Amino acid sequence: MMALDDPRAPLRAYGIAAGAVALTVAVRWSLEPWLDHRAPYLLFVLPVLAAASFRGVGPSLCAAFLGLIAGGAFGGGGLTEPHALAEAAIYLMIAGGIILCGREVDRLRARSSVNTKPSSDPTPQMSSLAAQLNLLIDSAAEYAIYMIDPDGRVLTWNRGAERLKGWAEAEIVGRDVAVFYPKDARQAGRLRASLTRAANEGKVEEEDWLLRKDGSEFLAHVSTTALHDDTGALIGFSKVLRDITDQRAAEKALEASANHLRSILSTVPDAMIVINERGAILSFSAAAERLFGCAEGDLLGKNVSCLMPSPDRQQHDGYIERYLTTGERKVIGLGRVVVGQRRDGTTFPMELSVGEASGFGPRVFTGFVRDLTERQRTQARVEELQAELIHIARVSGMGAMASTLAHELNQPITAVANYVEAVRDLLAHPDPDDFPMIREALGDAAGQALRAGHIVRRLRAFVARGEVEKTVEALAPVLHEAAAMGLMGPRDGGLEVVFELDPAVDRVLIDKVQIQQVVINLARNGFEAMAGGARPTVWIRSAADGPASVRVTVADNGPGVAPDLADRLFTAFVSTKADGMGLGLSICRTIVEANGGRLWYSPRPGGGAEFHFTLVKADMEQADGR
Ligand code: ADP
């Protein structure tokens, strides 16, 4: 078996060298009677020669040293005489020469045994090929490439190996590769195990900590290949190794920073999704998993459009493509409110801001998503409360006004009644003398009735909130807001609100709050009229009404207004509702007229009611002058 892991092998070599010297001492001793102290060092050249030929530099140095001592003893006079000193010096020179030659021969023998087939007559072509191969091996500067014999001794050594491990070719060839391994690896028999495996399997790739000449350790990727001759006998191993200490350290650092980033991202409350230029999901944070109800593992590589409902789902690839070709930003770097779709198909409003990174690798987009469900719910509730508040304020305001009205009207109406009753009594026994008194009483009754009418008009003006403050407004948001305020609750209960707005007539000159009050009133009336009907729908339309005005229509598919009521609709106190005050439409008409328009009713074709009002169209100068 191989001697490479045997720590006693060098000792044995030294022992053999010492033994050879001892044997020489015995021979020299037996010849002493004839030699008589002459040529005391001559025979001790032989053990040096033997050690240099078969046991390497160390043992041959040892043999030379012992030979020097023994030769000195046979010389008799020590090294005090000049001729004895000269003999010792000659001996040392011869021994040194033998050792150097032996080492060179060793190296050449090693190379030729590896580079050429066992042939007694290599062709010149093969020699040049071998030389080129050596050059090639030496030029692989980052790689230590060397060969070892089956016993684990180094046969060849390239420059890369010299650079990587620190040993020069001259000092390592012939030495046991055990020197490359730390003590614990030697004790654990790792080297032996890896060579045995390479011998059995042909090739072994592994990572191991190895030693440099200066004793420092480095992590190496080692590839060991078994080499066989033509007969299949193992002639050694080739070793190719590379220092991967820095590479592993960089990988570890990268992994650590990736873990760090991951741990930060997993705690960020916003969901984070990273996609590539084709929309494929590259990363999906823990918050995103919670928000969308999908695991990262199920989504990686899938198109991000699966997280959105139609029509975005079909169009998202087009959005990215358009951005890549035109650079026009719709979401990137801006942030928008869009709709997301959970795994169970339910949708939710979300705020999306997208960042773009195009560092060294391919471009990626990172989306930060915030769930707006809660916020929108709260906002909707606030709006609902506002709408209710407006309604309650109006109703309570109406109540207060009604009592004032009753009080104020009481007097003229009582007076009218009194006058009329007096006239009735006087006419029971008609007397021409009473006619002037009757005329006067009826005149007073008419005066009191007119006063009552004046009180009602004042009240309507008060409800319409007096002064009108007109500004140029965009009609669409005014109508949307009013519908949101007026129909917040009903909409959740299945009411459908359809907007059919003409964008060409969007600019109007109005008192926004008052006109919104009109729309709220009309829309609520419509909803109340449809109570219990199938597919209740309110339409809000806008259209041009001549060159200078815009017509807004609020329609419903309820029962419509009864024909006998239609004429009196806008009269105060006309109501068919148990708790109705019958003031809404009359106030609406006052408001619309104060804003420079008209309000009227028409039955809706196909059933239901339509209330129309006109508004003054804002011309461009007014719009610009805002
Ligand atoms: P109130 O709502 O307090 O009754 P309004 O002046 O707003 O007072 O409405 C007067 C009446 O007109 C209502 O009682 C109702 O009978 C009728 N009306 C108003 N809008 C509609 C509608 N969209 N469809 C059917 N009837 C309506």
C-alpha cells in the first residue's frame, strides 16, 4: 500500500542512510591494517552516493555528515593537520556534488516517467509535444498542477503550484504530499481516503483546507485523477487545485448580506414584489405573501399579471413594453392607486409605487404595495357620515324653519280666516251698507294671504343659503362627489349608479356646494322612489344644452311621478312621503335658478323619473381667469 501517509517513512530513510555509513565504518575498519590512516574519507563517499540515488536530499546530507565524522576518526589526527583539513574539504565537495547530481537526476526521472509512455525510444515529435505540454501546464498560473506517484511523492510541479503553495520545484519534487496537509487532516487519513477513492473511481473533486510552505492554510478546490499505464497499473495521480478561500469568503459575505436584506424585507410592512423586464416574479416578500395569500414558491417565475384583475391582467405586458420602448412613466417612480387580486379571486384597492434598478445585470422593477382596503373603508364611512350629516342638518334645519314658519304663518292665516268668517256672517243678511266693510275685509284677507306668500318666499331664499358664490368647476368630479355623498349607503345595498358624462361640456360656472346639494337631493329622491324595485339604477348624465349651457339629468327606474302630482312637484310642502316635508324640489329649483339655470321634470321613457337642470357653461376666458 502507499507510504504517503506514513509519518515514519522519512525517519526510515534517515535510518537507512545511517546504517549505510555504519556498514562503511565496518568495511573501513577491516581494511585499516593495510590502509593505515590513509584516504580516511574515500570509502564514505559510497553511502552518500547510495542515499542520494535512492533516498533523496535529506538522508544523503545525513550520510555525508556522519561520513565526515567517521572519516575524521579514521584520519587519526582530527582536523588540526592541514592535509587532514584538505582531505575533509575534498570529501565534502565530492559529497555535495553527488547530492546535487542525485537531485537533478531524480527530477528528470520523474518528468520522463510521467510525460512519456514507457518507451525506450521516444520520437522527436513526442519529446516536443511533452515540452509543449510542460509549457502549457506552467502557464496555468492560477492553478497548482502537479503529479504524484502511487506512494504519494511529488513527481512534477508547475509554476502555479509554486506560486500557490510556496515550494519551488527543486525542493518539493520527491517529497511526500503529506506536507500539504494540516496535522488533523493527516491524522484523520483524509489524504489516503481521497487517493483511494480516486484510484477506485478514476477522479475525485473535493474542497479541503491545505497548507502553504509558510504554514498558512488555504481552502482549495482539488481535483485528483488516477493515472494508469498501458497495462492498467496505477502509475500515479494528477492533481489540479485552485485557491478558493477568497471566492468562498465572497460567497459567504454575499449570502450574509442577502440574508440580511431578506430579514429586513420580511419585516417591512409594505408588500414588495420584484419582477424582470418580462414581468416574471423574481422575489415576493413575506408581507406580499400575507396580502395576496400566495406563497413565494408558487409565484417565482410566473407573470406578475396574475396578481391583478382584468383589464390590467391582459394589458400589463403591454404596459411594460410601452415603458421599455417609449420611457413614458405611468407608475414607475410615481405611485398610483390600482386594484390587486388575491389568490381567492377577491380584489382590493392598493397603492403601488414602482422603482427601477438597472445596475450591472438585467433591469428589474421593484413594486411596493400598500393595502388601501382599511383606508378606503374609513374614508367611505366618513363620506357616508358626512352625507348623513348634510341630510340631518337639512332636515333639522327644515324642522326649525317649519316651526318658525308655523308661527309666522299662524298670524296672517288666522287673520285671513277671521276676515273671511266676518264676511261670511255679514253676507248671511246682505245689506248694501255693509258692502264697503266687506270689500275692506276681503282686501285685508288678500293682504294677509300675500304676506303669507312673502314669508314662504323668504324661507325658500333662506334655505337656498342666500348669496351664490360661483366658480368655474369641472363638472365630472362635482357629480361624482355628490353621488358618492348622496348614495354611499344605498350603493352598498345593490343600487347601481351609472355615469354618462360628456367630456366636451365639463366646465361650468356654479356654486359647487349648492349644485351638489341639488344632485344629492335628486339622487336620494330617485333612490327613495325605487325602494323595493328590481335592479334599482340611478343615471347621472351631462350633455350640451345649446351653446351656453349644460344640461344635467338625474334619472331613475322607479315608478315615476304620478300625473296629478307632476304639476305641483316644485311647490313647497307637496310630498307623498309620510315623513316628507315637500320642500326638497322647491329648494332645488330656487338653487338652480339662483345659479342661472332651470329645473324641470319629465317621465323617463321606459318608466321612472327624470329631473333635468341646466347650468351655465364656463367659456375659456373664465376658465383661464380662475
Ligand atoms: P320630499 O322628498 O320631502 O317629499 P320633495 O320636494 O323632494 O319633498 O319631493 C316631493 C315629492 O315629489 C315626493 O314626495 C315624491 O312624491 C315626488 N318625487 C320626487 N322625486 C321623485 C322621483 N324621482 N320619483 C317619483 N316621485 C318623486
